[in-house]
Amino acid sequence: MPSFNSIITGSGHYLPTETITSDHFLHHSFYNPEGTQLQTENATIVDKFYKITGIKERKHATDNLMASDLGFFAAERALENANLDKEQLDYIIVAHNFGDICPVKNRVDMVPTLAARIKEKLAIENPYCVAYDLPFGCPGWVEGVIQANYYIKAGDAKHIMVIGTETLSRVCDPHDRDSMIYADGAGAVIFSASEEEDAGVLAHLTRSDTLKHAQLLWMGPSYNKEHDQKNLYIKMEGRKLYEYALKTVPGLVKKCMEKAGIGIDQVKKVLIHQANEKMDEAMLYRLCKLYGTREMPENIMPMIIEKMGNNSVATVPVLLDMIRRNQLKQHQINKGDHIIFASVGAGMNCNAIVYKSN
């Protein structure tokens, strides 16, 4: 029986057209978790936010588009990029957290699944193209790739599309300063079976630390007690989440690299979840320290969060597609390059993949 590896054959992404600059938040009323309005000037809050996260702009979906629409647009581009007949897809795995959210009602809609909706929008007739959703926090897309790799390795699939799509702007509390971090977008990547040796997904590793960290990200009412308390918005323990990421992710990535048999000097790119620029830089710095160096390799970690914001499961596939389409001038992926995919988020979950470009 032949041995199959999972290689990338196509990718696509979609970012909404509406750009929200930081000036948008200058007239917001921000409150703390106790319901007391913050007395700090908004200009100071916005400036401090940028210095921590690196975010100047974020993309928000227009009211006529849902997360499934964004995923569909990305999927179409990935199929075109792969030059693949849509009927040849064996699986469509869609990572997300909130389904399709109406911009007015602020309600999660997950029936039917986003994967089923995207398959319908693609007009795929093949009933054996299995479409399902994967809610796994921000690491959902990376985990979807891990699942796709299992199917391909087992010989159960030849072509699998893994999509990450999200409209986080619709679950943001307008009175919570953390809401400035979130954005919308979608990325799709097609993985195909190949008999090429020493290429594709070489190793992967995942952690779920629920015992002590499950509630670092949760859903709760607005911090403004006069705001509709029936609606739920995404909330986070920012400092504790930061500490968890720095303590956990570098070690996990190192273990994954050891499984693949490579060292830090062999890694060309680290495509990490674009959650917080300072946090991502700190995680890479700690990874390098685990290998006995305090100097981070030059140009190893591309960042697009400044203009895109944090769109959760979409950040890694969007970043990957932008590089593959030569949209980031200083970054390329060449044959034989070792790439790290990594993410951390609600659960708390974190994961990593070592991929060798074919």
C-alpha cells in the first residue's frame, strides 16, 4: 500500500472591504468588568492598545455577508488556485466559533453547519464530499489541517479543503476595550495526497488545557449594565491568556519540531495565529531561547495583524495565502522550506504543525 503525504495544492482568502481604523473607537464609552466607566481618555486607551497588539486597522464584514459567505469566497479562490474540480473534494472542514451571525440579532446560527452551507454555495453534487464544522477556538484551522492529514495518511481522501472563517465583529461588546482586537475574514487551503517523500505535513502536536484554563475566554453580557444584558459577547482574561501562551506554546512547538527531526536553524517561516503582535514576538523569542539562542532568525515570522486585526481561525490560512500569492514583499515559501503553523486560543487549546514545502 502506498504511503501518502499531505501537500498544499491550492489556497485562497477573503477579507471584507470595510476597514475600521482605531479612530472609530475614540468616541466609545468603555467600562471595566465591574460595570464602572473608565476615566482614562479614549485616545490614551487606543494608543496603549496599539502598542500592545500592533493593530491599527481591522476588517469588518458588511451587513449582507455572513461567515459562510466569506468562507465560500475563499473556497472558490482556493479551488481556482489548485485548478481542481470541486467534485473531487473528499472533505470540506470548516473551522469557526460562532456560525453565521446576523448583524442585528447577535445570535449564533449553526444549523445547518457552515460546511454544509459552503458546499451548497459551491454547488457540489458529490454526496461523498463530507462537509463538517470544527469549533476549536482560534486553533481550529490548524486542528482541521491535522484532521485532514489523518484522512490522507489513512488513504481515505485525496483532496481536502480546510477553511477558517469568522465574523468576530458581531460578538464584540462595544463597551469593552478588548473588542478593538477582533475582526472578520476567511482563508481556505486545499491539501492533497502525494506519494512524494519528505514533503507536506511532517509532524503535529496539540494540547487542551481545560482543567485550569477553560474560562480564560468565554461569553458574557456587556460591561455596560445599561446595555442589553441578554446579548452575549466574547470576553477574555487578557493577562492570564498572555501568560498561558508564553508558558505553553514555545514548548509545544519545540516538541513538534523534535517529532519532525528539525531544529530552529532549519525553520524558514513561523506562521503563527495573528492574535497580538507583542505576544507572538514573545512566543518566538522564548522558542529561540529553548534552543539556546536569544537572537530570532531574521524575517522568519510574517505579521499582517496591523491592517487585518484578529479574525481568529482565519489568521493562519489568510497569512499563508498572501505569501503564496506574493502579496507580502519580504516573504516567500520555496521548495524544501520547513514551515511552522501554530495557534493558541479558547479552550485553552494550542497546536502546531511542521510542514515541508514541496
